[in-house]
Amino acid sequence: MNFKPLLLFIFLSFSIFGYAQLNLVDGTNIYTIDFDASLSGVNQGAFTGTGLNNPPSSGQLNSNAWAVAGMSDGSTTFGQSNTAGDFARGSSNGGVSSGGLYAFNTGSGIAIGIQPTGSDWTPGSISLRIVNNRSTTLNDIDIDYTVLVRNDQSRSNTFNFAYSLNNINYTSVNAVALTSPANPDANPSWVADTKSLSLSNLSLSPGASLYLRWSGSDAGGSGSRDEFALDDITLTTSGSTPNCTEPTAQASNLAFGTITDNSIQGSFTTASADKYLVVQSTNSALGATPNDGSNYSAGSILGNGTVIQYSNTNNFTASGLSASTTYNYFVFSANDNCTGGPDYLNTNPLSASATTEAEQNGDYYSSINNQTCAALKTALHNLIKDHIAYSYGDLWNIYQTTDDRQNDAGNATIVWDMYSDNPNGSENEFTFVTDQCGTYSGEGDCYNREHTFPKSWWGGSTSVPQYTDIFTVIPADGSVNGTRNNNPYGVVLAGSETTITNNGSKLGPSALSIPGYTGNVFEPIDEYKGDLARGYFYMITRYEDGISGWENNTSESNAVLDGNTYPGMEPWLINMLIDWHNNDPVSQKEIDRNNDIFNYQLNRNPFIDHPEYVALIWQNCGSSDTQAPTAPTALTASNTTESSTDLSWSGSTDNIGVTGYNVYQDGILVTSTGATVTGVSISGLLASTSYDFYVTATDAAGNESSASNTISVTTQTPT
């Protein structure tokens, strides 16, 4: 984000008052540190990597605002100057070797940077001090920042975030933790990863300080370390919190949009109020008014009506309605961004009625006429595109309809979280609204919103429809969401898990060969693999008009996407997701969720309604060819080392034509090759370990041959 005009105002304000660190003041709610220009109390001029000083000279950081720990030359506390050695390594575009603090030019501006070494910043930290110089207590603050990594070395390092109210006890926020890959990129460049978090219930009184800390250490691998940079730190604060007063006016102009046989969409013009309570009834009079101080969640009963939502949005969707039925809607204004709320305006609520249509028997898929392959994918794209998009905040309310279930005891409604649910045992349970969060201290604390297709893969924009697409943005345990991070879904190599969650989901190295990718993968439990696979098939179909340009946004998206509209994803992922789709068929949960989302977005996931579309598009493309290729023969291994082996075989024949080969390791598909490739190198093996391999051939119709001969390969023992 670029807030240059606002920053100019902030610069002038800070210069007038002469503060010596970042101060939060009345009347200003957005603060950005971009290291490209002066920010009084933070840095003097564009940062040039010439150290920390109080007061700072041109190109320096203000040591009253910054502290650095973990250098071989020592540490600097707040207010302590240091303009030499590790603390003043100067400017660079990257590719340095000396450890210390730099001004890195990342291609999009100047950033404060670190080159870790064996004696610098392993571990280490950079801390920023912020003072609440407002006249009121600060309770909530949103923090956005960009981490840039130049992955040019073979060691993996962390770059984590924590905060403190006393500079002694720090609370880590695992959701924004980052670990660089162990294997270097072939052509290293700065790769940006935007992080966002919200801190709440701070109770930071006037004059008190808030401390933000970014820390790092070795994580894995060996040798030298990657370079890190921190840029575009944006702080967004709320205003003061006076006592609540009743709004002076109700909303107006209640109008209805799309009406179907089971849903009604409405919108209204807002008044001077914080939020709006929308209640639905089949009676023309509600018979009750909301109680001040009471929060009403969706589904709550008020008089003879049902609460549809309580939020700051001016639109709503009522779903699950009866055909040919008149519904009355009542909208109450309320103030609750204050102390003692909510405070409702109880008299003369905005009201209007609408009638659902007669029951519809039309076929949503009537435009799909025997297409296959890319043509079918594009036809489905044209059918499901242009859905109604909601705000990110709307999702909290929508989940109460799309992702609710009874707990195992049958005595409470909880969030249906695929990262927490344990069909075979006890699990963490989350209550809607009460347990939603932006921060957490561990698994089971609270739930948030998980982009199953991480937003960094499409470039991080929050103004695109996929940012809030309910089909792929799901409620999930906040801690597990952070653990999964931006890693692809995959199959974790048994015995190498770095994390196993409470319900059995895993994070760790991939058991499948992923060309060009050596990072971790996240494996959900079997119960939900099909759900997530069908979500991905939806994603690359709904957004096929843009997905071809996303491949190179991150190393993870490069591993997942193929840079084409069709098929859209790399073969290893398509094959795995097809297996997940086949082994975990469509459940009643998915059917119900598909119907609920349709009532909001007015589009559907076709791979839930028609599971056969998966094979028609990505597997056999509807071909009448049912003859499988002959089995590959003469599979042999050579050049076996402690961690790799080379396989080769004699090719197959087919009545139409062989399109490729699948290589299986201990019965698990690990890689696929093209039609003319009859050899492959398998890496990532464990030393002194025996593995069984066999190969099959495939054709364009998705037919797979029987297996080749199976060979056993034992890796070498370290000397």
C-alpha cells in the first residue's frame, strides 16, 4: 500500500511535536514506515544502512525507535547509538556475505535488511518501539508488513514476529511466521511475502509503549544463509472508545436484489451508526425490540423473528427460505464501537417485505453439452464466474450458515473446521463469534479465515473476488492455519513430519517428487482430502482467466501452477488431487455447503454436483478409448547414492498413443514423466534404506497400464 500523501501529513505532525520514536496521536489512524523517506522519530532520510543514532543523521535509523540484538559486535538497546561494524553495513542490492544490518534495495524500494551468519543474528532480533501519545487508551491495532527473502543459500532460516507491552514478555504470532527454503533458487531474486495481523484487547494507556519484534534463527540445511528484508510496516489504529450513545437515525431505503425460490438478497442505505441488526419474520409485526447491551448472532430469536445478521455491512442474504412465501425484514441501527454497547435505536426500525419465487425446476448445468477437456473447463468457467462477492468481514457471519454443525455431544452448534475435526476421536471445538480471532497462542485457541489457495499465490491483492470466495476461504483453527502457512497441500513423507496437529493433519517434506520445490507440504486428514481437492478444481476453473499469470508469484505457486489456462496445475498435483477426489467422494457436508454458498454467491462448485467432470477434464477427457497401454519393461536402477537413485525402463505402446509414465515408490506415486521420457532421477531418499519402485504408462484417455517389474533399491550407507 502507498500512503505517501498521508505520510506527508504524519511527517509534518511529528516534526512539529518533535517526538523521538513512532508516536500514535489523536486524529491519525494510519502510519507507514517504508524506509524510502524521513519519518521523524524513526529514520532520517532514505535509509542507507549507516547505523542507529540519537538523533539520527541522514540515512540512519533513530535508536530511540529501534533496537537490534544478536550481532557478533553486540546488541543495541533503545536509545543506544551504534554506527559501525555489524550495525552499519551500508547499501546493497543483495548477494552480500558479511553479516549485519543493511539497507537493501529490493527492486521496489529501500528496506531494512539482515544478512545472518554463524555469529550474526542466529538468533537475533530487530525491535520497534511505539508510544501511545493519544488522549485515550489503545485497545486494537492492525499491523501489515512485507518480508522479502533472497533465497541464494543452502540453509533455511526463520523470520518471526512477536509483540510486548513491557519489552520483557513477548507474545509470538505464529500465523505470520516465515521460514526460507533450505535449497537455493537457481536464479535468486527478492521474493516478497505480505503479512497481516490484528492485536486486540491491548489496554495500552496514554504514554505507554508497544514493542514489535522481528526475530530470526537457523532452521535447517547447512552452509551460508539467505538474506532478509523488512519493508512497508503499516499500523492502523482504531479511534477513541467513548461511552455508547443511541444512534440518531435508522437506516433507510431497504431494497431487494436477487430473489430465488429459497433466498432473498437485500441492501439499505446506512445511517450514522456502527452496525445494523437485521431480523426476518413471516409476520408483519416483530413483537419485540433488541435489548441494549445484548449481542445477537445469526439464528437468534427476537420476538417472532430470526436474526439474519448483526454487522457493519449494508447488505444481507437470507437463505434456506420456503418458495412462494412473504418475508418481512426489520433493520435496527446500533452503536457498539464504544464502551457499554451495543446501544440500539429501538423505535421505528427500517422495514420492508419480499416474496420468494415459486419453486424452480430449471437445470443449472443446461449450458453444458457434451464438452470435454479444456472446452468443458472453459464452459464451466463461463457458468460459475461473476459470482456475488462479499467483504472479508462478511465471512464471519456467512460461516454461521455454511460451516456449522452439532458437536459430538449433540448439545451445541460449533464451527465445522476441517483442520480441527476428528472423526475418530475428540477435537477442539469453536463457538461462532465468541472464538473468532486474529491472534492466538496455540492450537485450539480460536478460529480464523484460511485461504486454502494462499493469497500470495495470486499476488496478495485483497480487492479481487478470490480473496473472499467462500468456496476456497474456510474457517480454520488459527494456529493450524499459521502452521500450514503458504505451503502446498501434499503427501508428507512418513517419519519426517515436522508438525502433527491435534486431528492428525501433518506438515513436513513431500513424499511426492515436486520438480523445483524442496519446501514443506501440508497434508489434511483423509476425511477432507476430497473436499479440498474439489475446492482446487473449482479454483482453477472459476479463475481460469487469470490463473496463467500467477505461477511465478512465489516458489509455492510455481510448484503448484503450470502457467497455463489448461490444465492449470502441475501434473504431480493434478494426479494427487484426482486420487484424493476418488478416494474421498462427495459428502453430505459438501452438498449442504454447496447449496448454502449458492444462496450467497449465486454460483456453485460443479465438481460437487458432478464429480464425473474431474475425469472428463483432467483424466480421460470423455474419450471412448478404453484400451490401456502395455506395461513398461526392464526397469533398472543405477547411480544410487545415500539420498538418490536413477531409474530407467523400456517404453510402452498404445493403440492411440502413450502420453506419459507414472513412477511409484513403495506404492505411492512420486513423479510423472512425458511420453518420450523413460528415465528419472529420484532424490530425497534416506540413507541405508530399502525402497521398492515400479512404473506404469498412461494414455490421453486416462487409461493406466499394469505395473512394470518391481525393483528394490537400497541407498548407500554414509561413510
